[in-house]
Amino acid sequence: MASLDLRDVVKQFGNLEVIHGLDLHVDDGEFVVFVGPSGCGKSTLLRMIAGLEPITSGEIRLDSEPVNEVPAAKRGLAMVFQSYALYPHMSVRKNLSFGLETLRTPKAEITRRVTQAAEILQINELLDRRPGQLSGGQRQRVAIGRAIVREPRIFLFDEPLSNLDAELRVQMRVEIKKLHRRLGVTMIFVTHDQTEAMTLADRIVVLRSGEIEQVGTPLDLYNRPANLFVAGFIGSPRMNFLEGEVAAVNGTKTTIRGKSGSPLVLPVNGASPQTGAPVTVGIRPEHLKIVDPANGSLSGEVQIAEHLGGETFLYVALPSDETLVVEIQGQATARPGERIGVDFEPGAHHLFSTDGKVIA
């Protein structure tokens, strides 16, 4: 196991800078997820940690030791790729043992590690098959097993579940989390799927355009996003956003004049915004409730009702052409075309300034 430190790490391709001086510390045994949209630099960052991509400047340290000049093969890390990258002509057993054989590991030790990995991943009965005889989930288990037998200091995962169907993704998420608990090894996992990030991570690193937007536990990011980008990226369905301006600040209350024409009277959660300042109000779908149209802070027409059995999502069109997503537990009776009122749970909102930073 190992801790990891990135110190002012920069990556350039020619004149194009794609990673902009990142600083990050990962504790020994921690499960950290890099998440962000395509092109944010998360896979490039992972490859630099692995030693597969040189850094332009800065420093990468494993257990406080600089590894900038250490080749990938000698860093003691193991990487699981998006493509399974298995040798098609080799059996599962051979796929697991081949890397150790090239390192001239004693045969008895190879047998021990392969047997142990097969037991952890429950692939004992697959050892004599070839990759072409395996399902996608089984191939991914073998790819993870190939990393396990190396007994690495850190596991690196580069979107390993993106090629699996929805049911297998959920299953493999559980298996990877169980693997982390069993091995206690530091793991860094890259994904663009915020649900994977929320369910797997001890801490999430949210990246955008080569910069870190926020680092924190899943619930920290969900409940206390630092800016508009994190608020919109973390959570499914995403947070609702309504544009407006501050009409008045009166003690513990802030009145927002929205595009819909209805004033929103919100409790002050933190610093009071200035009167007249343009703001964006953020509210999670589960913090909205349906009321009579005459009594709601907002009212609109139901466009779509998504019935998922245990919960219902209503897409409500406001007069301002903005759309609210409202989450209702259970099976709601509201139908498309129906006019409804919407109210806020007190104190559950977020306010953002024009530069996207959180105000309250």
C-alpha cells in the first residue's frame, strides 16, 4: 500500500496545456475517484500517475518518494483499463500468471498469487478457459485479477465498467468495493459516471478542463457543492437551477425575483447576497414538493411524468420556460398537462453568484 502526492503537476501536449498545476494528496488505503466530463483530463492524470505518460512539470510522490523518473514497470502500480486487454490465445490462468513469469517470479509464488486472486474474484472455474469463452463481466474480473496478482502498492482503474451493460455495472461496482475492503489497498478510479463516483469513493475529485473543482466525500459534494459546476454534475437527476436577482435581504430571509415573476422567499444559509445582485438558485429534485397551484412558490405544467415504481420524477414547465424536476416518493398521480404548484423545503436551496461560486 502507498500514499500518493501530486505537487503542481502540469501536462502539455506541444503548446496545449491540459493539466494545470494540480495538487492532491491520497491517503494510504483510500479509495479516490476522479470524475468529470469527457476531455477534463482525468485519464491523462491517471496515466501520469502510472508512469505511462510523462509529466511536463511538477512532482509525483509515492510514500513521499519522487517517482517522476521511475519507469512504469518499477513504480509498483497496477492498472485496469477500459478495454480488458487480455491475451486472446492464452487461458485465464496464463493471463493471470504471464506478467509474473516475465518478472521471473518463482513458480510456487505465481501459483499462490493466481489461486488467491481466483478465489477473491470467484473465477476458479474459469481458469482453463480463453477470453473468447467469457462474458464481459467475467473478462473484467480476469483483468482485475491480473492486477491483483501483482500485489501493487496502488490499483489504478481507467473507466473499467464502461463496456458493461447496466446490470453488470452495478454488480461490478459492488465487487470492486468489496475488493477494496478486503485488500485495504489504495485505489484510484476514473469515471465520467457520477453514480459510480458516489457509490465507490471515500473521496471524489471533480475535474473540469484540467483543473480540480472540488475534493470531498460523496455527501460533502452532494450537500455542499463549492460551485455551480459541481452542483450540476453531482446528483442524478441533476440539481434544478433558476435564474433571478436579489430583490431584498431582510434579516434571516432573502427574496429572489425569478424569471417566472413569482418572488422566492428563502432563508439565509450563509453570507447575505447584495440587493440587486444576479444569482442562480439551486434546489435538488427531492427538496421540492407538490402543492396546490394557488399556494406554491412556483407553479407550472407537468410535461413528463417518469414512473419508476418506488419513485416518480415530474418535469414541470414554468412560465419562464425553465423546467423543474420534482422527485416524489411512491407513485404520483400527476399527469402530463396538469397544472401544479411547487414549493421548496426550507433551507434546502443553494445560491450561486454570476461567476458560479456558492454564496450560501
